[in-house]
Amino acid sequence: MRRLIVGSLLLCGWATSAFAQFSDNKIVIGVMGDQSGVVADVGGPGSILAARMAVEDSGGAAGGVPIETITADHQNKPDVASAIAREWFDRRGVDVMVDLPHSGVVFGLMAIATEKKRSLMISGAASVEITGGRCSPFATHWTDDTYSLARGTAAALMQQDLKSWYFLTADYAFGHDLEKDAARVVEERGGKVIGSARHPLSTPDFSALLLRAKSSQAQVVALASAGADTVNAIKQAGQFGIMRGGRRVAALHAFVTDINSVGLEAAQGLIITTGFYWNDTDGTRAFSERFFKAHGRMPTREQAGVYTGVLHYIKAASKAKTDDAALVNTEMRKLPVDRFGRQVHIQENGRVIYDLGVYRVKTPAESKAPWDYYERIATVPADTAFRSIDTAGCAAPSVR
């Protein structure tokens, strides 16, 4: 059994825990994301707002020291993100970085954060390897990953006897993982992957790929993409009649803002798995209504993950009385997480565990109000939604 032994983070820390303190007499939170590109709609300015809401709800301080937030646009480029991170850690005193879409960006940042002993709280990127073979004791993952998203959606469609699949996949780590995990469910349940095609990030024209998928006669065309790529593919699938004749389009990584952009006429009937929907509970509604008043749209799961993560980090730093990353990450894993009124927990590998919902996108006639887009059709329990600590493949060394 391979495990991340987070408890050993304290081997060197306990001796000085009585003198734990905050560097620079403040906590600095860096919100890094896509502010103008393909996934800006699902994170972007909304993630900055979510982080600031969490700081405000925490009273603007932790352990008696003030909290500062700074922001940056990584442009979905690993080299840009890495340069910003080093400048933030070395010169700006950033203690924790949050949001962080794009798995390729995140893997580079994880290496830097481990080297610099700083915290990462990932809500944008979705690769399962963040808490798998490439895990770090300084990183936590707050939102759905490719394993949970793909398995939830694929299982729901396989139950409807839709067994032949064709994938349109974003050509980077996130898309590859999403296709791999969904294909595994399809094949385990007696289905067949007829084919797949890959496309670069920010593809405006899916016509050739969609025509290839249509000619395959697959019952399900699965979109292993995100943001504007998913929106463009859904819109163009409607134009090419992909969803006629009983064929379905499965958006494996769709956000409520994507459905808002596409419209119910085009998106109706899609099956979507997500760990956060604004209208699920009293707790999600209360947060979402506040967010809507400030942002003009309902929060995505990425933005909700930023809010929950920052709240928990502040609580853990206050309890540990320090911004030392080893001590705070250990405290975060010990404390229960308040996720909009429901208690969840963080596994030793940094994976936050919670129930997921499987939803059908409503028809225009079924929607009773703005942003009333989803009908829950199934729940995936936390202990099966995510990989267990024993099977995740995390073998990160302890921190000295």
C-alpha cells in the first residue's frame, strides 16, 4: 500500500510549534487563473470574487494578522504561470495559491510549491493525477477530478443502454485523463469506444471533428474538454444534427455557465456530473445568491471550490497559528471541511471527498426561473466518487 504520510509533515515542525508565527505578519493569498481566455468564464474574475468573499467572511484576518489577496492571469501557459509563482513566492511573500485551472500549469506549479514549501489549493484543474502519482503534501484538490466526472457521466449513460462511444478530446493532460477514465467505465460495463479525435485548446471550429464523430454512428459523442471549447462543440453539434436519431452528446466537464452560454434549446438532455450546483441546498443557494448579486451570474464549481478552500485554509492557519505550509496543510487535513453546511474531509493525499450529483439538463419548458437548468437524477456517494487513498497511487515523500 502506497500512502502519503502527511502526519510526518510535523516531524520537524512540532519542535518549534510553540514559536509558530506568520511570516511578514500577514497572510498573502495569490489567486492565479485564466482571466481572459478559454476558461475565464468558469473561474476568472469570479474566482477572485469568491476568494475575497471567503476572506471577508473570515473577518479579514487569521490568527490576529491581516489577509492580503493578489491576482494574476497565467494565460493557460505553464511557463507564464511558473514565472509568476516564483516571483510571488520569492518577492511577494505569497503563502498560498488558489484557483489554478489547466492541469499542465498545475503540475509545474506543484514542483515549485514543493521546492519552496508553499501551499497550492487547486479548484480549476481536474487531472486525477493531482492527488495521484504526481501528488504533493503541499497541494489540496477542492473540486471534481477527471475520475469522478467521467465515471459519473459514463455510468449514467451506460445505464440508458448507450454503449457505443466516440470522444472529442482536448489535447493536454486534463482531456487525456477525462477520456481515459470514461472509456474505462464504458468498457468495464460492456460498451465500446468506436473512436476518438483530439483538438488543441481554444478550437473555434469543430465541424470536421463532429462530422467524423457523426459518421462513426456512435450512440454517444463525449466531449472531453472545458470552457469555450465545450460551449463551441455543443453549439456546433446542434447545427450538425448530432443529437438526432437517439444519439446523445455527453459533456464530461461542463459548467453551469456553459449551459447558460449555449442555452437550454441546444443543451437540453445533456448528462452532467458535478459536485456543486447552486440550487442544491439552502447552503449552496445562500452563497450563490450573494455571489450573483456581486457577479451577475451563478457560481461554477470552480468558483465555489475557491471559496470553500480559502475559508478552510484561513481556519487551519488560525488554528495552527502560522502560515508555515507544512503545519497548515497538516491542520487542513485534520479539520473537517464546511462545504456549504455539509461536513466533508480531506484525504491524506490532498483529495477533498464529497458526494457528487448526476444531472440532466432541463428542457426550456421545464425551467421555471433564470439559471434553473439542472434536474438531479442520481447521487454518487463520496466513498465511490473518488479514488480511495489506497488506490490513488500517491507516494509523495514527507516534507523536511
